[in-house]
Amino acid sequence: MAKLKAAAESPVRADEEKQFTLSGWIDTAPFEDLVGITIESSAAGEAVLSFPFTLKLAQGGGVLHGGALTTLADTAVAMAIKTLLPDGTIFATTDLAMQFLAPVRQGRVQAVARVSGPEGRTFRGQAELFGEAGELVARFSSTFRVARGQGFDG
């Protein structure tokens, strides 16, 4: 869980020192804490993350917002990638796709992510998202790139 050095509602200033710290390389950042993400496991290019469907994550129809599901999947793939990279490596999502299969109406949602790579600076990730009863609710795929100058430029 991130430790904030300033009030949560403070504007982020790019020209200042980072306004939060993480307890380790594989940890949730402030946004992930905001939506309630928990890292259940992460090792060898795989990760399992989850969060509870709370009222603040509902869309107008009362089901879990698709953006919240996408956040969970994207973060799960990122944590899987972190298991393969040296601490502090800078990387980012460059492409993603989400296929929604069933609505989430209640309970905890779990994302199971796997990655392949790197191919040069590129990692490819997939995640499956499951509702509390174990039903598949979404499939996610993504591409991540490591920033230049970190030994992956090949």
C-alpha cells in the first residue's frame, strides 16, 4: 500500500519529489489503493489481484463499472511484469483490449494475469477476471513497453 507524503487531494506536481512511497517494488500505488486492489500473489511472470465490488465502483445501472474491471486487469498484468524486471524499471501500457462477458453485481473480483516477453522492450499480457462464484466475467489483453535506455533496447 502506498504511503502518501501529502494530502490525497493534493495536485501532483511533476517538478517536485514524488509525493508517495511504496513499501516495495511489487506494491499498490495510490490509484490502486483508491479502488481497493489487493495483490494476492505475484511470481515468475504471473500475478493474482482482487478487489471487492463496493458502492463507489458501481456504474449508473448498479453493476461494476467496466473501467474498474479494466483497472484491475491492467494492474494485474503490470504486477506480473514487475516479477520479471529489475526494481525501478520504468514501463507502461501502450495498448489494451477488454472483452466483457458478464456483469458483476456483487462480491469480490479476481484477475489472474500472465505475461510473455520481453521481446526487445515489449511485454504482452493477458488476464482473466472472475466473479466471486468463479464465473469468468472478462478477458483482457495488453502490450507494455519498457522505457528506452534501461538495457532492453536490443
